[in-house]
Amino acid sequence: MTAVIKTGGKQYSVKKGDVIITEKLPNEKGKEIIFTEILMITEGEKTIVGTPYIENATVTAEIVEQDRAKKIIVFKKRRRQNSRRTIGHRQFQTKLKILDISATGQKSKKSAVAEKKAPAKKAAPKAAAAEKKAPAKKAAPKAAAAKKKAPAKKATKKS
């Protein structure tokens, strides 16, 4: 099964297990990301084309790495002006591994079983403990009241 997804203004043809490099995505390494902008899905002889996207279709991917591309050199020269400028640029990018492609939006049996095995974490007790530990802060004394105003300077007559 292959799919054509859209991300970062570009289109990528992906299969399950592929590793692709895209524009930088805002999540951290190891997190899963779900793409819903699926343009086309091909499964054997059957092809589904979206108008512009396929409803309920999803592609699930895992972020393998967040890094930067190879440096490119940008050189600008204005002839006969003695003007030259050299700068470098490294584009941020994200490396993704495609985990699952679904035309209906439902997860495959394998990924559903793996999700059930992972235990749920409880975050509520930690938040309650943090509230108890933080003492109430007292108001600082006003520094403006402690300072005295300097006497005004007297004007002198000029002759």
C-alpha cells in the first residue's frame, strides 16, 4: 500500500516502513504524528484519489530525528562594484519513519495491539503534590515610600 501525503508545502509518496526527510515539524524525537492531508492511496490494483484530500484517511509516522541539512553556500557578487557577500545556510529538517497507512482512518490490528500493551500514566498526583509544596509568597515592602524626595534647586539670577 502506498500513499501520497502533503506536508511542508511538498508531496511525498510513502510506503509502510519508509524513512523520509521533510521540512521541520514541531514535535520531539520519538513522538508519533498523524497526517490527514492524504492526496492518493494505492492498494494493489485499487486506487483512491482525493478531491483534494481523501476523507478519514490517515498516515501515522514516528519522528526518528530532528536535525539540519547539509550547509549550502550563498555567494552574491555585483560586478564592477567591488561588492561580494558570502553566507551559509543550513535548513532544519525532520526524519520520519512511516508506521501505518489507513484509507478509513482506523488503525491496523498490529498498532492497536501495541497501543493496548502500553500502560497509562497518571499525572494527577504529581500536580497535587506540586501545589502543596509551593508556599504562599509575602508581599515585598514598598521601596518608594522609604526613599525621600530630594529638595528642589533654587533658581539663580543672571545679570
